[in-house]
Amino acid sequence: SDSYFPVPNNPSDCDWKEHFPAFFKDNASEVESGKPANDEAKSEVRSSESGAVVPSFPAEKSVPKVRFADIGCGFGGLLVKLSVLYPDKLMVGMELRDKVSEYVKERILALRLKYSGQYENISCLRTNAMKYLPNYFEKGQLEKMFFLFPDPHFKEKNHRRRIISQALLAEYAYIMAIGGIIYTITDVEELGEWMKSNLDAHPLFEPLSEAELAKDPVVDLLTSATEEGQKVARNSGETYRAIYRRIASAV
Ligand code: SAM
């Protein structure tokens, strides 16, 4: 995975138009009028059990931005399902393996051809998400981040390679919107505990309540839509979830 792939210098250098041509037709105003109303933003208004009111996300204006990122997206199953659930949200899968990212791009192009007007809001790019996320996303940009069945890196000396850590959570908190949700799941119990304890230890994340998890349509997709989740389900394996909200820092 040391071979070359282009990395933008900063978020304004990202060519999202290439990824989502239907959302960037000729100019920003066309995008605005051509897009469906953002009804889903309202459903994001939630109050946590602690009584804290979580702000809704504003409807997209002018040039839309990527709001969901599936980190280590593998073969893209989650993106395909999320695409129809949130048709007005732009979302990107980030995948380190060249062939896998190419497969996902082709899968999406084939879906766009088969179902005209659909699947225009999902895309995939090859990158090392542990190194370059701030090159793609600006402060507060992402409303959802997914870390689904990440590589476990079992050996203690390799724990620093895990994609959830205090240092990386600080980076994820920076690019996430207040009220945004980070979804993690694994079938490796020890990694599940690791992700949960790292999220618990971080001051900018709080767990969703059971009631909130039950209401969130995305939660079931973590296993049913991902290729890894389907594999675990076929083998009747256990999964361990940690789903947290990005909160404002206490001043
Ligand atoms: N999330 C998918 C699913 O649940 O089906 C794939 C899970 S797979 C076990 C983990 C994926 O993360 C692999 O496809 C791997 O190439 C990718 N990956 C590992 N490290 C990465 C990194 N630093 N940046 C981007 N992708 C990475």
C-alpha cells in the first residue's frame, strides 16, 4: 500500500465534483434548486438522556459537502444502503487497498447506470485514513463517521496502528460536527473493549442511550449492510458496538 495515490493539500483542494457530478451540475444555484429538501435534518434533532439538546444539522446550501465518511469501507455495502436512506447527503468511503477502492468505484458507477438518478450521492476514494483525514475534511464537517469491523492489530506492539486511539479521536472530533455520530463495531471482543474505552476516555464524545440506538435506522445496517457484518452473522458470531456522539467541549 506504499504505492502512489494523490492526496489533496487541504479540504478546499478536494475535487468532489468528480465524485458527485450530479450534485455539481453547472453552478451552485442549480445544485440548490435541484436538490431534494433536507427533511432528514429534522429527524436528527434529539435530546440525550442527560437532557442536553443536540442541534439539528442545517439543510445544505450552495455547494454541498460530504457529510458521512465510511472509514475502511471495504466493498462498500454500507454506502449502498445509506445512499437510499439519506439521498441528499454526500458520503464517501475511504479505503486503503487500491483494488478494493477501484471495485467500489465501479460498483457505484454500475448502480448509477442501472438506477438512473440514484446512487449519485456516494463515492469512494483511496487513501490512508489514519494519515490524511484533515486533508479532506474541514473542522465540523462530518455528521457521521463509520469504523466498521476495522483491522484488529492484535499484538500489543501493534495497538498504535489501531484506527481508534486518543490521538486519532482528537482528529475525528475536529472534523466532526457537534452532535455528529461515530459508529464503531467489531467481532473481536478485545478490540470492542478498546474502542469503547477510548471513546469513554475522550472528553468530546458521549455514548448514545439505548433509546437513541433503538431509534437510529443506521444501527441495524452496521451488521446487515457491511460485507464483514454479513460474514459474522452467517457464522452466528457476536459483535461489539460503541456508538458515540460528538459533544461540545465543556468550557
Ligand atoms: N468496513 C468494511 C466492512 O465492514 O465490511 C470492511 C472491513 S475490513 C475488515 C477493514 C478495511 O479497512 C479493509 O478493507 C482495509 O483495507 C481498510 N483499511 C485498513 N486501514 C486503513 C486505513 N488506514 N485507511 C483506509 N482504509 C483502511
